[in-house]
Amino acid sequence: MLRKRGVVELYALAEPNHALSGFDSVLPVMERSCLPFPTRYFDAIVLLLDAAGIEPVREWFSALAPFLALNGYMVFEAANASYWRGAEGGVDIEPVRVAMEMAGLQLYGIYRTISEDDPEIERDGEYVTVEGRRMYAPDELAYQTLMTPMYRFVGIRPEYNPLDHACVRFDASHPDEAYEILAQIPKPCFDNPDASATIHSTIVLCQLALDRGAADTTERLKRFMIAQWSFYCAIARAPRLHNIYRAQAEFWHRLGHTDMAARLLRSIQHVEPDEGVSAQLAGYGQPSRLVPPDDTAPPWEPPSSPPRVLFVMHPRPHYGLDIVYDGLCTVLGVENVVEYPWKPSLHGRPPESMANYPCVFDRPGTRLTSDELLCALNDGAFDAVLFGDVEHAVRRPMARRLMESACRTPVFLFDAQDTCDDTRAEMAEFLGIESFAGVFKREMLIGVDYGPNAFPLPFAYPDERVPLNVEYDRPYDLFWAGHREFGLRRLYLERLEVLTKQSFSLAFSQEDYVKVMKASRVGLNIFGMGFDTVRYWELPAHGCMLFAERLPIRVPFEFRDGENALFFDDMRELERRLAYCIAHRDETAAIAQAGREHFLQHHTGSARAKQALAWMRQCGAFDRRYMRNA
């Protein structure tokens, strides 16, 4: 692998009885004090030691540090013995840090390389497979030895600058290496806002360079999401950094969303004009907006005997998954919806930090053990499996056992993440199945082909939190509350604060948040990390007029501009339409009322569950129930 990465020379230091192949030379370990190399010769020095104590490690650092290049890494890997652990199980970095400093180096990063909870670890009889490597473990002692977590310490020269290093590799036409360098930068380096913005901007440029000539939409979407995350992180710290807008706009253009590219550029150009932005905008011309397909879900016509659904989900509170779970319970009855693993926040026991989170419920339910669940699947107790754990909280061996037991039951994938990449093939491989009966996706970009039987399933709002009655004669003009970390939030909100003389930095308790929302005529929605946000649904639920950044994703029964919501594409349109809303209160109230009625019909948790169930039936699920009723 190192040869493929362009490494020209590979040397090894080893004990005389160690047979190593693939190296240019294997040097005796006792010669480390007189190695035949000039100083600063190596880009990487890797130490794999069975060191009992810090003294041998310190000697190795001192002997080898002179041979480390300016942009080199000294990598020391050691088992997680008690020597390296702190009092509470965390790694004790102080001995290694001191040893590196004595050798003239600086501790750069610490990584935990193996964990027994890693989903990529599989045990098969006397063998263990870790990240594709099959190793022999004939007994429990050998297995525990293999599973001992490893700590990887990385040292650098004190004058090392990772951003300069990345730029050198980027300029040498190696954006892949540049991105790897940037991705390894430790978190403390991001504390400085200017440095953080520059690092994230360079990551976007790396992804854009790697995307050149790409024909695979799946890979392009993955690169786009990496770039999108860094774009948002950069503009949260430097909202008027023109080059980052230009790079991310070009990503949108390559995805076929030239309208989104132009929207980005028009917003920053309106706030702070720039010649480069102007030229790029002119090159895009007047792009038309992509038209979404008709995502009207068929009506849900339930059989007289309700189907049973197994919902595999992440055990932490997760808005997209939990709202659909609650909706399914409302539609099918709690006895016909079983989640795995058991999630306390769905059954009246949320963690204290999530007590006011709008996806905490108190549903009754039965907690099944893994064996009980597998037996139920084998017996055909479920009519469909909805697999929503795309984060792999259920480890691969158990996930595959579930699929084997559910071989006669249709399996649907539900990707409720913030990302618009296509996870179908990756998840099918993880589960060991050929395909899914259907796919539900929260962030489903308009114009992207996600394969057959793929349906949009964005957020909704829980039925029990929707107020029964609302008033439309309200004292406040505009409502916004929340952080400014993602999307164009900082750019938009700082501009609006100047124009409206209103602060959007106030923090509310959950009770006050709802009170202020119910007292506001217009509710502002701006993209978060995902284009779909909770606020998009809770505003019309509480009688606010939904005033939203136009979504580039597919939504079943989407709101209609000027009829039951108002949308804006860029900063200039936001200003113009907001001024119109404030000046035309009666029209705003009428749109708000129509928006709430539309929400109640199509976007509650139970409405979203019915849409999912209808599409599942369209894909062949629940046929046994309907045949039994005939």
C-alpha cells in the first residue's frame, strides 16, 4: 500500500530473528544509534514496540527523531496496557508527551485503533476479522489479546504546519493526500476561527479537485457532503469568505443544481460584492429551478388486521426515526410496532439532557432480547422490517443475523441522516443482502436518481405536540431562535439584525420558545446541516406563516409558494418578501392559516407514517394481510 502511495524507499529495524519482506533493507535493531541516513530523511517513522515502561520508548524517540523530515510523522503504537491508562480508563498521554519533547518532537494526535465495539469486528469460531484482516484466536485469551485496544501516538516537529504541508501536496497534484493531512488535524487547531475557516476552505478545494471528471453520482454525492460540512464550518467562522462560496457553488453546478449554485453566489454578492463571484454568476447565466417529481403518496388503506413492523433504529434520540416510530404507533397500534434496540426515550425515560426534545415519547412496549427477536423473525411474526440504523449502532454480525432471520420478510431502508448521499449499496453490503424492497430517505435531492422504489420521507411534527387551537392575530412580526452553525444562517441573521434592529441571539426555555412562536406572525426557516429541519414543520404546526429557504430536496405534499407558505432563494429575495409580509398582515395571516391546515393533513407524524406504509404496500409489503382479508 505504501508503494502505491508513491513511497520510494522502505526500511525496517528489527530483531535478528524477525523475518520481514517487502522492504528495501532490514537493519539490525541494535544499530539504531548509527543509522546510514542523513538527518530529516524520512517522511514517516513507525514504531511497533512491546515496551513495558517509558524508558525504551524514550530511547527510540531520541535515536530516531533526527531522521524525521519537516513534514514527517513519528508514529508510535502500543497496546492499551495499564501503563498507558489514566485513573478513569482514559489514555495517560503525559509520559509520551514528555518523551517526545525530550527528543525535540511534539505530540500531535492520539488515536484509538481497535475497539471491541467496532462494527467492523466479526468473530467466526477460532478466527476474528478486524477491518478485513482475518486473525487466528483459538481461545478466549487469544481473542482478548487481539481485542486489546491500541493507542496510536503521532509526533511531529514543533515547526510543522499541517496547512502548509497540505497545500504543498495539493500544488503537487495530490489533493487526496492533502485531504488526508487536513482530516488528521487535531481538534485544538480548530479553536482559532481564522485557522478553522482556512482549513475547512482547503478541504472544500480538495474535494472539488478530487471530483474532476467523476462520473459516479454516488461518489460525487459523498464528496459533496464532505465539502458541504466544511463549507458550513468555514462560513460559520468567516461568513464573507468569497472563495469558499465559489467552490461550493461549483459543486452544486456539477450535481446539476446550477440554480442552487447561483443562489449561493447571489446571497454573498448581495451582502458584499466581489468581482470573482460576479464573473462566476455570469457564467451560470439564468439557470432554471429543477422541478421535483410528483411525490404524492398513495392513500393508506389499512387491512382489517393491522400489519406488524420491526423498526431497527439507533438507540440514541433521533428526531427523524423517532417521529416515524410514534406515527406508526398511532396508525398501527403500539402492539404492532417493535423497535430494536430498546430505546428508553420512546417509553417515558429520556436522558435528562433530552427532556424537552420534541421526539421524546411515553409509549408502552415490550423489550425483546436478541434471541426473542430472532425467533420472532424466523416465525414470520413481522410483515416488514424498517431498517433505520445507518450509523451501525447494531453491529454487523447481529445486523446480518437479523437479515438472515427476516429472509421471508420485506426489508426497507430508512436513511434519516442529514446527508443527501446514496447509502443503498453500502447498507446492503453491511447487512449482507442483495437489495431492499424499498428505500426511504430524508434528504433526497431533486434531480438525483436514488434507484428504484426510493421515496422521500423528511421530518414531520409529532401529533401530540400540535396545539389544538391557534390565534392568527399576533403581536410579533418575525420569529427565529437557534444556533448559527450551519447553512447560511450567520450570513442571513447578521444581515437581518441590521435591517430589523432585532436580536436573533436570544435563548428560550422550551415553554417560552413555544409561547414566542405562537405569538409571531412569520416564522423564518434556514437550512441547518441538513436542508430538512425541525423548524420547517413546527412553524406551521403552531400557526406561524412558514417563511423558508426553498428546499432542494423532495417532499411529499410540499407546501406551495404564495398559497400556504412563502419561500426565498437568496438574501435579496429574503429581504424583499419579508418586508412584504410585514406590510401585508392580513395576507400573511391567510397564508399561515392555509399552511397549518395543509400541515395537519399531510405533515404530522401519523400522516408521515401513513405515507411510508402506503409506499411499503406499493412495494409488495403486507400482501399476506390483504390476502387474508379477501
